[in-house]
Amino acid sequence: MTFFSTALLAQESYADVPAIFGLDPGMIFVLAMATVGCVTAIVIVSICTVAGRLKNRDELRFKQDLIDRGMSAEEIDQVVRATPPGDWLERWAEGRKK
């Protein structure tokens, strides 16, 4: 079975499907796939944003704890710089600085 015969079979199978909102079934499929892609992108961006904020919050709590212990700004800077990078992006950025 060739590609063209498969495409023809797909068109024939759409013949008995009623149009929704005046769109043919092929356009409904395209619209559904575009919707799935957009929703997926929104979910991924939301998860990354929340993860970034949680990480930032933890770093701020850590620095505040160091301040509460009476460390100076220079000492805090040394401690923060001595902490190894956490994720692949930070490790990559550290490697690019050298």
C-alpha cells in the first residue's frame, strides 16, 4: 500500500464524519494537534517557572541563614562561590567563564 492510497483511505474514512463548527474533519484534527501542542508548551513553561522560583527561594533562605549567623558579605560570597553548580545549565555556565 503506497502513501497515496493510504491518504485516499483516510479521506474516504472522513466522509461519514459530520462537520463540527463548520470545519471538516481534517481541520478538526489539525486544530486538535495545535491545541495539544499549545497546552503542552504552557504546562512546560509553568513547571519551569515554578521550579526556578523554588530554587531562588531556597538560595535566598540559605543566604539569609548565613546573614543570621553573622557572616560578612565577603564570607557569604566565598561560600556561595564555593558551592558547586546544581544543574547542567549552571555547570555549563561555570565552564564558559573559565
